[in-house]
Amino acid sequence: MKWKLIISALLLPALCYAQGRRVEAGETFLEPLQKRDSVLIADQIRYGVVLKDVKENTPLALPEFKQEKESPLEIVGSWQLDSTRVSRKKEVPARYDIRASVVLSAFWGGTYELPDIPVLLDGDTLVFRAAEPLEVKELPVDMETFQPNDIKPQVKFPYTFKEIFPWVLGVLVLAALIYLLVRWLQSRRRAAIEKENAEPAHIRALRKLDAYRSDKFWAPEKQKTFYSGVTDALREYIAARFGVGAMEMTTAEIFTALKGDKELPADLYEEMKDLFERADFVKFAKFTASDEDNAKVLPGAVRFVTTTYQAELEEESKKEED
């Protein structure tokens, strides 16, 4: 079905054809707003013209489109003006490329011949010829059931190497970054351990013991942390100083290994054994030590470290003299 001139153009002001020149200015444009290769019923289409190199403040009048009765072509909204290019120079009025358009929508299928668009610009009438008719297609109908065909499912094409390659490359780059991050963290941790191990055993032990030099750890809910920290520092020192695997041994095993060591005075041996046994009660039997016992913990631990280290120095001095 072909519809002819279903909208009429009336220039405002009405005397536009009577004044100035009438100039053939080119063709109109017709663009569907829906991005597909054909126009269907109820789709919206932008219809308009492009005015090039319009001087700033130039008088401009556009036609008023009149809706015809019972026409299947609807005018959606009024004219829209957009500047697509602006040219500015010093002491010269700006010049614009202007895109003027209205939106149309058709509710019947068929061919629609659109009118030319006259534009009144600075006293002259520019006439833009309609370049092509508007073809609106109806939804396909199944000739057996006379019902519109359902929308076809999206076609699935196999992935190509060009599509997959960026994802593979991204995964490889991410894996490389994670690997480098893990290696960097491991190297930092290794360096910290090596730096700590580079310190003499007695210095390392005294530094860790100093962290617990406060009676705030004597509170019942903090005693487990207090005794664990002190005995762990002593275990590390015993392992380094006496060559005993104290970190994996029980209290009884540690002091069985230390018993009879000439460099460890008997009174200090008994004091440390009592400290470790009390720590086991606190850690595993929910025992609460008294403030008197807690006050003896750090001085006894520090005396143990300094006394045994001093004995080591004296032994090394005797060897050098011999």
C-alpha cells in the first residue's frame, strides 16, 4: 500500500514563500532509531535536514508538520536542533552546522512518500527534497495459521581465534601478575626471616621477651598469651643455644635433655622447669597464676638467657686461650 503526502508542511511565518529567494538546498535524511536493517511497524524514524555553515544569530524558521486525519503516520514530538560542528574565530561570528529533525512512527505497513522540507534562513527559502520514500514492513505471518511468526532465536556462531585470543592473553597476563606477586611476597618473607635469623639467638630472645614487659598481660584472660609468648621465645633460644629440638618437644622432654648441662646452674634449671610447667597449666588446664608468680616470669626468663649466654662466652674465651 502506498501513502502519498500524508503530512503537509506549513512554513512559519506564512509569508516565507513570498520573500527572498527559493534555493534548492539538497536532500533530507531519514534514519531509523532502532539499529536494524529494516523498519517495522511502530519503529521510530528521524526525518530532517542538515544546515551547514550557519552564521551565529541568523534568523531561522522551520515548517510545522500537520497531522492528517486517520493517517497511520504519527509525528512524535516537535523539531529538535543539534549543533554538529562549531567554528569560532577571533572577532568573527561563530558558524554552525545544524541538524534539524522530527521523529515519525508508522503503525501500518506500506510505502510513505514524505514531503520536501522548506527552511526559512536569513530571508531565503531553502528547499530540501525528500530523497527516498519510507518503507515500513509488517511482521511476517505464518500462512498456515495466519499468526505472526515468532521472533527467531539468536544465531550462535562458533567462537573464532580472534575472539578467544584476547581472553587467553588476559588470563595469561593475570596469572603472570599473580605469580610475580606471590614470588615477591615470598622473597619479602624470606628476607625478614633471614634478617631475624642473622641476629644472635640471645638478642632475638631478649627482644621478644621485652614485648611482654607489662603487667597488663597478668589479667586472667591474657595469661595464656603471656605464658605462650614467653615460653616460645625461650624454646627458640634453647634450640639455638643448646642444640635441642625444643620447638617440637614437650616440657618434660626439654628439661630431660637439659638436665646435667654444666653451663646451666641447678637453681636456674629448676626455676625454668617450674615456669614451663606453670605455663602448661595456664595454656591447657585453664589455670590462673597469681600476680606473685607472674612477676617472676620475665626476670627469670631474662636471667636464664643472659646467664647461659655469658657461660657460652666464657667457654669460647677459654678455648681461645688454650
